[in-house]
Amino acid sequence: MRDPAHPAGIKVLIAANFLAAAGFAIGSLPATGDRFIGCLVLAPLHVLLGFALWRGYRWGRILMLLYAVFQGAALTVGSVISILMLAGQPPTANTYGILGLAVFLIPFLIWTAVYLARAPSPPAARSESE
């Protein structure tokens, strides 16, 4: 088994993925329809990402990098749409939720993408017999 010693940045990403998975799992309980399906898809995805980063798999880093870039872009677009919708209408809880997430997640997703793009690749996995 590989030594689970990781750089601090990878530890942060592992923790963030497992916390996101727990959040989506808990969020799926009161959700219905599209939100329920989204939570059921995203919770296992974050577990998979966290496990892949913990094990040091290269595909986990690549998938996390792609996820961070596309999620950052989607959240930015969602924030712009929410701000534009505020013109002439009272804000809803959904609008506050998107803007609140954007304040914290967009900088974190940018850091994630930059960190993973610049971080050295993990060493090749050793076999169990070594």
C-alpha cells in the first residue's frame, strides 16, 4: 500500500472533496427532482475524486483539474446571471445561495486549478510486493 503522505495542497483537496460529498449526500435528503439527481451524481463523484487524490492516482489529479476549471466557469456564469436577475426583482434564496457559494468557491476553484497545473506529478505507484 502506498504511503499516504501528501503535500498540504493535496490534503486540502482531499478534505474538500470528502466534505463536498458529505454536503451533497446531506443535501439530497430534502431535495426533489433535478436537485436530488444532481446530489446523487455529485456525492459519489467527490468521493471518487477524494479517493483518487488520496491514493495518488494521476487520473484523479487530471479529473480534479478539469472539474475545477469547468465548475469555476459554471459558477461564474451562474453568478453573473443571478446578478443580472436582481435588476427589477427581489432576490430569492436561490440567488443568495449562488452568490454566497461564488464568494468562497470561485477563488478556491481557481487555486485548485493553478495548484494542480503547477504541482509536480506524484511518483509512480509501487507494487504491493515492494
